[in-house]
Amino acid sequence: MIEVFDEDLHSGVNLALEVGEIYYREKTDLQDLLIFEHARFGRVMALDGSIQTTENDEFIYHEMFVHVPLLAHGNVKNVLIVGGGDGGAARQLMKHDDINVTLVDIDRTVIDLSVEYMPKVSGGAFDDPRLNVIIADGCQYVKETADRFDVIIVDSTDPHGPGQVLFTQEFYSDCKSCLTDGGIIVTQNGCPFVQGDELRDSYERLGTLFQDVSFYMATIPSYVGGPLAFGWATDNKALRNVDLGTLAERFLTAELQTDYYTPEIHKAAFVLPLYVQKLLTAEKA
């Protein structure tokens, strides 16, 4: 009998994937973790019944998470990843020269199993001396650290279970205290079509802290519900509107090898569909 992984993250909207070989299935100290083979997506990692990443479409998510803020900023030296234990964001960051990265994840098991069973995702990033891995609660880390970062990438799960605290006003405020002047925070903000309330909550919470708050979008096939929104917040209003020529020059200078990101995609991603614009301006019921 064929086993099917049935993700029911959104009420009444399901993603069903035929399960091939199972590489790992166990409950860690913090989360239920499953890694299995799928004919289309390659190796798939799920936490608490929700798809986190797949080998064959992770490049879209991680390229947009990393290269949009870095090329918009133009002079990034220090980056903080909160979460991101699969190593995909770290791998994209390692493509940039003269950069130091701190990755804070609460679950060491996720990192270890990602390296063992999904090594293509991290691509050796965990062996790069520029990456400092800290196993800790990300909320506590940003509250206590004296370090400052040009970009903070909140590569979290959805706002339930261990990831819920990474969507709070307090967490966003503590992140801001860790940013350099004009620094950028980017967040994983779910699919607005099925997670509109969560998008609006983040917009309002970030909006009380930063002068420029918006979202940019990309479609990741394994995330059900339509295009995914990445949150964007900074006090430097110019960074969201860097012109195409400047982005193209930075892209070429960095000699980035990408499969999804281009400077043109960067600019277009900030053009929000009308239904998303309406979500951000609608009054709560």
C-alpha cells in the first residue's frame, strides 16, 4: 500500500505527497520530524506535519530570502539567521564574499539530520568558517546579544508550535535592537491567500517599529495556498526602491550563480497583487 503524506496546515486545504523511501521519522525533543523521498520534489523535510523544505524547489525560497535583502542593502558584512536549520539560507549567504553569518536554531537535530539526509540543501555551508552556529532559543538570543547585524533573516516555521514566538511584537522589537542603522529584517510570512490574518498581524507589528514595512512574493511549488510572502522591514526607505541598474551591477559584481533570482525578479517581487494590498488595509473583523 502506498503511503501518502497529508499536510493539513490550512483548514480545508491539503497537500498530499506520495511517500517513497523514508529516511527518518522520529519525534525530536521539540518537534515531529520526517524526511522522505518524493518523485517530483526529491527529498522532503516535514516538521510537525508541515512541509519545511524540499531538495528540488528550495532554491526559490532561499535565493529570494537571501539575495533580495543583501543586494538591496549593498554593503552587508554581518547576517543573523534565526531558524534555518536546513542550511539553505546559509548556503546562499556563503555565495557572498566578505560576510560573516550567525545561525541560531533551537533544535540541533534538525541541523544534523539535514546534513546527513539532505546535504544538497546546505551545500557544505556548515563547514564554512564564516558560519557560526549557535543552538539556542532565537527569541532569547536577540534579546541578550550585544552583536549587531546588517540583515536578519527569520527563517521560521509557521506561527504555531515552536515558531509561534517568532511572529510576536516583542521578538520583532528585539530584532530591531540587533540591527545596524538602516539594517533589514526579512521574515517568512506564509501564503497570504490562506494566511491573511498572519500577514496583516506581521504588517501591523512591524509597522510600529520600522519606517518602511512591506512584503515581496515568490511561488514555491511545495507550499500550498499560492505565492509565499516574505516580510520586509527597515528604517532606510531607499532600500526597497534601489533601481534596476544598481541591482544588476551588484548582481554581476557578486558573480552569483542563481536559478531563480534575477534583478528583474527582485524588482517585480515587491509589486503586490491587489488581494494582498487589500488584506493589508482591511479592518479586522
